[in-house]
Amino acid sequence: PCVAKGSAWMKRILFIDDEEANLRFFKMMFDDFAMIDTAESPNEGWELLKAVQYDVVIADHRMPEETGMSFLARVAERWPSAVRALSSAFIDHADLRSAQSKAVDFYLEKPWEMSEFKELIER
């Protein structure tokens, strides 16, 4: 469900993070490369997912309401075609071995790198 932005077709991305500064920074950094919607919680993100079809869903791992990995596992069940990425400054190796990690297609380490983001949206 790529969308037109100016004269280009871009992927639609949902980014969920409980820190508003991260949401603003992410959107500012990558807005030229994709149509980006943001949510401050997994619940808010879930509501957006029910209303809009996203190509990519990115969730911060450490959020108070629910971990990003748990959220992405739920997304994988309901919207299996969406590419799912986990964003974190610190990912525990035990988390990577968990059953839920199979729901994660890509890891975006903070601080974000433009090359990693481009690789993600080109999937």
C-alpha cells in the first residue's frame, strides 16, 4: 500500500515509541523517504493499524505498557505481510532467543543509521 508523496511512491510506516522526542526525531530524520505515522503507545499503534494498511511497523522494545517484541508478535498474527522491525538501544540476547523474536524481521539499533533504515524500507 505505497502512497503518493509529491511525485514519488513511498512506503507507509508506523513507528511506536513511548518517548515523544524519539517520535519527532524519527519522523524528522526519515520523512523524506517514507510516509510516517507515529504512536506513543502500543494501544494507540494498534488503533492506527486497524484503520490504515502499513508496509512497515517499527516498535521500540522497552515501553511501559508492552514490549515492542510482544507488540510485533501480535502484529504478525493479524497483519503477517507487514514488515516488522524492533528499535532499541539495548536488546537482550535472551529476548532475541524468545519465541516472539520470530515475529521480528529487522532490528534497528539506536542511534538510527540512514543506511539501516533504507535497507528496511527496501524490503
